Amino acid sequence: MTNPTQSKIGKPRVIILGAGPAGLAAAHTLTRSGQAEVTVIERAAQAGGNSASFTIEGVTCDYGSHRFHPAAEPEVLADVKELLGDDLLLRPRHGRIRLGGKWIHFPLKLTDALMRLPKPFALSLIGDMVLKPFRKKPTGAETFSTVLYNGLGPTISNHFYFPYVRKLWGLEPEKLAVTLAERRVGSGSVGKIVMKMLRLMPGLRSETGGRFFYPRKGFGQISAAMQESARSNGAEFLFNTEITKITRDGTRITGVTIRDGDSEKQLTGDLILSTIPLTGLTRLIDQPPAKVVEAARAIRFRGMILLYLVLETDQFTEFDAHYFPEASIPISRMSEPKNYSASSEPKGITVLCAELPCDPGEKWWDMSDEELGREFTGWLGQLNLPVTVPVRRCETRRLSHAYPVYDIEFQSRVDVVDEWLLGLDGLLVFGRQGLFAHDNTHHAFAMAYGAADCIDAKGQVDRDKWRRYREVFATHIVED
Ligand SMILES: Cc1cc2nc3c(=O)[nH]c(=O)nc-3n(C[C@H](O)[C@H](O)[C@H](O)COP(=O)(O)OP(=O)(O)OC[C@H]3O[C@@H](n4cnc5c(N)ncnc54)[C@H](O)[C@@H]3O)c2cc1C
């Protein structure tokens, strides 16, 4: 952008779109260093995006199971530790996955898996390992399906990954791109899965192996602490604020228009950092080229309904999360928020949170909370987890942008939009929604820190440096 409004104290003025982890981390780092004057524009009423927390009947809940992973970049982890102090707990992972009708500890533990896996399933897995060198490779273009099948074999592909991805993305594994396997499936062979299990055994385990960080007051406490840091260092936050237009003059972004009551207000600055979905961003910018509009229209995000079942009991199970790969149960995961921070408060109440991948228009999307609550208790019964305590009620939240959909054509479409956005002066795009990246919260923080590192004292972006950062971001692997 041009600089008609360079701040009175000579710092560049930066406008950040979106107050999720990516936008907050950018505001936090830019104001802490005194590098810029910052205004954050957020459509929602609160900060934190998909990583926020809220309370239901006194129980702190997240938007589905959220853990802060020890794999975070050292700078990011150090910052989060400093911001949260003693409130950042290091907790053992204690989940279960249903495989072949049996509950197995998750993350997988070698002895538990050996003892509990149904015999035919275990034998079939061993068979896959032995026969791997002789397995006929599928012909044709590589997809998520071929890569998984070659690497992990038919048993784990057919019983775990394939039904799970059908549920998560609503697409057949053959319709999903290889990128999904690269980004989401860290262990590409049965051997690697076994090695991962070995590394969790006592004596071989690192201090954080099989553990995760979790804030005492919910995952959203991390975002809240970043927001508070930015606010106390002078950042301005505009919540409940709708962006109506982003103006440009050729390849130069000139300002952001927001709704202000019945009228509109124009904000100008030196640079816009956008962390909102790249599809929405493209719609807001003045007249993108037709091929960009067309590509953006075809890019899809997967939605999700989160069902919160309030039960009148202290605790439903001892587990933090249950994973359901099987096709017959529409939910992909269920968590019990109180178990994440080992909280015993409030007494006599617990909440179960189910993740139901679903897009607007699908049958679940328009169901009432009562109907979804009844479905949820029914699924629990099917899973041999009957609800025998009084159900107080069910509450829901709907996420329109839960997961980027990596279908076969996604990369070419994202490239068209991304290249155009990269060519606009005065604009830098990042974050999970901005880069259509299947990333964790710590990755969103790392992107924000990278972006801040590319901005000079006049608010200009070092584009070469940014391209190098982008190459690093492309190597992020999602932690589950
Ligand atoms: C079910 C689920 C479980 C997850 N579990 C984990 C986990 O265990 N660990 C982990 O590290 N990560 C997890 N994640 C990922 C994590 O939620 C994201 O990585 C993180 O929230 C991304 O931050 P972001 O700021 O890039 O995007 P978001 O959190 O999506 O924030 C984007 C912000 O932009 C705002 N916005 C959008 N459009 C506009 C607009 N037009 N104008 C103004 N504002 C706008 C939104 O309201 C939102 O506040 C999970 C995600 C999901 C869906």
C-alpha cells in the first residue's frame, strides 16, 4: 500500500485480517518488538479462531480436540511457555482408537497393540509387511490412495485410513491428492509406525514423547495470552467487524473498507497481513482476473459440526479422546474436555465433544441441537459406551472452514490464486486458511513470525526472503 497514513511516531502501520492464532501471533510479535502499529480486524466476537475456547455449564471447551504439540519450533514453544508460565501443563496422551471392534491405546503402544489387536487383523498386518516387496504397485497417477496402499499395505489402509478420510473429507481416497499423505501421514510404512511405538516405550521415550502441552484454562488460553500481549503493547482490535472491500490500484493494495454501522469506513496503512481464507480474500479484492475468480470458486474447505453433550456426572471416561475410523459411525473423534487439563471442576458435570465432519447442505447441517444430541447418544450406544447418566442437553457449534480439501485438482487451483496474491504489493498472506495449509496452531505461529521477519522499517516486504520462508512452511507435517 502507499503510505498516506504513516503513523505519527514513524512506524509502519499494519492491518491484520483475522484474529486466529496466525493473526494474533503477528500482532503479538510486531507490537512486542515495536516494529509496527497494528490494527486487527476480526469478523467474530472474540479472538482465537478455530483455536479459541468457551464455557458450557462451567466446563471449558475447545472447537474439537486441541493439543499444543511439543514438535513446535523452539522459538514458538519458548514464547508460549513464557506467555502461559505455570498454566502450561505437560500432559500424557491417553486416548483410544477403535480398530477391528477393539479399543487400542492411542497413540499406539507396542505391547498394548500386540495384546489387544484382533488376531486376524494383527496377522494381516504382519502379512502386509512381509509381502510388501512383492506387492503389485497400482498403475496410473499417484493419489492419496495409491501412496497409502503402497506404503502401509491393504490392512491398515482399508481398515483405518480409507474409511477415516472418507468421513473427514467426504471423498473417496482415489479423489484425494498425494499431498494429503505427505502432510498428514507422518509414518508412511508399517516399519515407521512400529519405530514410532518403540520410541514411546519407557527408557526410549524423550521427555515429551507421548505427551502434549495444554493450558490450564483451555486451548484458547494461548490465543488469549497473545491477544493480551498485543493489546498491552498498543495493538487495536476491531471485533464483530465485516470487511466489505479491499481496494487496489493495479498491483498495489490501497486500503480496506469495513462496515461501520450503516456506513462504510476506509482504513489505510502500509501493509495488510491477511490470515482469512484465501477464497474469501479473493472475493474482497477489487476485480481479480477471471481465471483467479474461477480457481478460487473451485477451492473447497470441509466444514464440521461440534456436538457438546452435557452429562450430569463428574467424568464419563478416563480418556482424553476416542478416535473412530469405522464408516458406520459418522463422527471422527470424541473428546472429554475436562480430561485435557485433569480438571475435577465443576463437580457433577462433564461435557463430551464429538467432531462430525459435514458441509452445509448435508443432512446433519440443518438438524436441531436436540436431534443431534439424540444421534450422538445413539452412536455412543453402538460403540458400547452407553450413556447411563442424565443428559442435561446438547449444544452445537458449526465450523465452515475446518479442513482444506486436498482433492486431485486443488494444487493447480491454489497455485493460480496464490501466485496472483503474491504479486500484489502491500499484501502478505499466511495462516492455515490463507495458505490453504493443513497446519497446526504452532505452524500458524511460525508463519506469523516468519512474516514479521520479512517486514522492514517502512512496512515493505522482502519478497525473496518470504519465498524462502514459504518453502519451509511447505515442509510442515501435521501432528494429530
Ligand atoms: C477439529 C480441529 C482440531 C484441531 N486440533 C488441533 C490440535 O490438536 N493442535 C493444533 O495445533 N491444531 C489443531 N487444529 C488446527 C488449528 O485449529 C489451526 O491450525 C489454527 O486455528 C489456525 O490458525 P489461523 O489463524 O491460521 O486460522 P483460524 O483459526 O481459522 O483463524 C482465522 C480467523 O479469521 C477470521 N476471519 C475469517 N474470515 C474473515 C473475514 N472476512 N473478516 C475478518 N475475519 C475473518 C475467523 O473468524 C478466524 O478468527 C485443529 C483444527 C480443527 C478444525
